[in-house]
Amino acid sequence: MSIENIRLFIKEKAEQFGAKTDNEFNKPYVDRNNTGQEALKDNGAYFGFIHPEEEASGPFHDFSLTIFPNDQNKSWLVCLGIGSSGFKNDYELATYPGLRRLFSKLTDERGFCKSDFSDIETSLPKSITGSLDLQHIKNTIKTYTKVLPTCQIVEDPESIEGKQLIAAFVAGYAKLRDWPSNKEHRKAVSEALGPFLETETIDETEELKNLLNERKYIVLQGPPGTGKTRTAKSVAEKIGAKTFFTQFHAETSFSDFIFGIRPDTEKEELKYKENLGSFSKALKYAIDHNNEKVILIIDEINRANLSNVLGPIFYLFEHKMDVSNVEIEIAPNFKVKRLPKNFSVIATMNTADRSLAVVDFALRRRFAWYNKSPKIIDGRSRKLDNITVNEISEQEFFFKEDFAIMEEIFNWYASSTELNLQPGEGYFIAKSEEEMKNRIRYEIFPLIKEYLQEGVLRNAKEEFNNYFSNRINLSLFE
């Protein structure tokens, strides 16, 4: 295996990804090469790129693209490294969740990815330091064991698979160094990372149908605009169920959901009449029609005080109740020991609503929880006022480029919790370019501004501001 061939390969990839090496005064990286014969005897041989402000030799700071080769036709180790001098310019970058999120997808069981890229005190695990595939460079790895936040063993770097992995690491380094400056560069980076970032396409409705058969009570949770309610209705329709629907809010009570009494406004005298709530109506129907599937959809389940709303029926939400020796009174002359097998519940929960209380653990145990994340809507692509969009119907378009920009900002800067705030695909559907601009101006822009005012995603404020300034000529800071 030729070290020079791979060195040339990563330089060519760097240029494809936007590293302008012909600029004498503004180099994109410093090229390091310590692969002499003595170094290759497990004495610290490596090559790659380091921060452009560092020296051509000696100790260095910050993130590097580091490859540990050998000339024995044995495995190499491809890494994102940190100079032995620690951080100087890249510490904040090391704290961005998206950096780790990206490189974790480039590693498999033969690699490693730290949980904290700013950590330069923790050594590599034994799966790497003790790997039989790396015994020929074990002393070299031991030297750098604390400053390799992520690495991957490559059996043959000149194979198709080996070059694909190395190209992906170079593309990841290009992203963190912000090399891409035009569509061609960004496309090349996306193509290099694509095989590692692809997610399995699943039929959500089919998956939820199977989950409902197994667990009976499920909650669809996710950011606004991800189609939770629409998906719930689609599942009910697919299994041919009789559907009952209710939406919770802050004033929803036990009498609304289960049973209560209300004034009879049709009588001259003040009288009260019994009122079956949406749960009781759905349950009665399921009992009276035991050959028919029944689904109760509860929209925005976490907007109500669930302890008050559910009351004693909380006990009944056990998808596998082996012993049912307790009768729960639903309403006068209406008691049940268990919920019928043909009765299921699909609830939805907006994870971006920060004003709501956390759902308690007892309820979480009784329901299965299914995450709905923002996703690209497939469709025919076409140009609309110089913007590429996906045509999802004769009247509507999915503005893929706007969605992709917002998704990239969230993926790079958002913590796991903050990912629950990303606007869903529903925000990016419009009938025209003008309508889409209005959606950005009057829906997405105020939403992001509110996030920033609450101290969320502060590291991404300049990225958001740049997007809104270019797209609708509005600044977040005016």
C-alpha cells in the first residue's frame, strides 16, 4: 500500500471540498508528513492536515486530520485528532454537538468516537489500543491515545471501501474547517458523507401499526410540523379502525374526558344531565362492537394535567394485564376490569412546547413512545424562482433547500434536547415562492427569535441570522 498515493488522494479530495491550496497567503491547512523509515518502525509515523495557523513541524494545537500508516500491508488508523499542545482556536468547535454527531456516523464497531470531543484527558479504549489489527502501531497509538477523539481502522486504504472511508473523514474535516464555498464543494462533501449518513427508509404507518398491535397505547412525540396528528389518523385508517378524536388543553378535566354532569340548557328549570367524555364514548363503542377495532386519538396529550384528567383509569393502561381483579368505575353503572383487546390509544405530544410539564414516569411506562423527526418530503424536483423545490402535489411545493439549511444548523449546533425544537417539514410546504417567504417571515423567523431570546441554540445565532438576512432580508438583531 502506497503512502504517497493516499497522501495525494486526500489532497485531491481536500481541493474538491473547497480547500484552495493555490492561495499563497491564506492556506487552508498545513500538510504534515512524518513517514520516514525510522518513524514507520512504530515510532510515531503519521501524515495529514493540521490547523493553518500552526507550524510545519513540532508540537501543534487544535483539530487535525491524522492518518497512522504502515508499509507492511497491514491496517491503518484514520482519525480526527487534536494536537498534543491541546486547544488554541478550536475549543468552542469541540463543544458543538454536531461535530461528534457527524463523526460518530463515520465509525463502526472497528472504530471509536468519544462522547466529549473537548476531552483530552481520557485514553482510547482497549478495543483500539489492544486491537490485534493495530499491534504493528501500538506504541504510536499509545503516544497519542488521549488526543484522538474519533478513529476508524481501515484494513486496505487503497480499496474502494478504504478510500470511501478516508474521503468521508476528509469531508468531515472540510466541514469543521468550513472549506466549502460554493454548491460544487458542498455537493462533493455531501456525496462523500452520503453513504455514511443514509438512514433506512421505513414505512412509518406500517411500523406504527405493528407497534400498536404489540403495545396498544402509544405516544407520537416530536417537534411541530412533523405530521404527528396526520400520522395518527393515517394509522387508524390503515387498520380500518373506528376513530374517536379529542384534543387536550390546559382546562381539560376528568369530566371532559371520562364522566361528569352538565347543566341542561334546554330546560327552563336548572337541571343537570350526565355527560360521557370522549374516553368513555370510545370505550363503550369498543365494548359494544367487540369485532371492530377502535382507536382513540388524543392530540396534545401533555397540555392537560394528566393526573386530574385520567383519575382512576390510569390503572387500566397496561397493555399486558394478566390479573384484573379490580373494577374501575368509569361512570354510573359502567365498570370495567380491563380495557378490551380491540381498544387502542394513539396520543401526540409536541416536544417543542417548553411551557408544559414533563410527563411522569408512571405514564411513560404504560405507553410506547415513538419519535417523529423532521424529514425531507420526496417528490418531483423543479425550479421555482431559481429555487429547487420538490413538487408534492399539483398545488403545493416542499422547499427542500430551506429545510436543508435549517436541518444543517440544528444538526451542527443543537444538543440532543434542542433537536426537539427543529421546525418540522410542515413549515416548508407552500404554494409559491412568495408564500414560502411569508412562512419564513411570519412563522419560522419569530420561532427562532424566541428560541434565542430564551437562551436556546445561542451558538447558532450567526448562522440563523445569515440565513434570514439572505433569504428574507431580515436580521435577528434589529
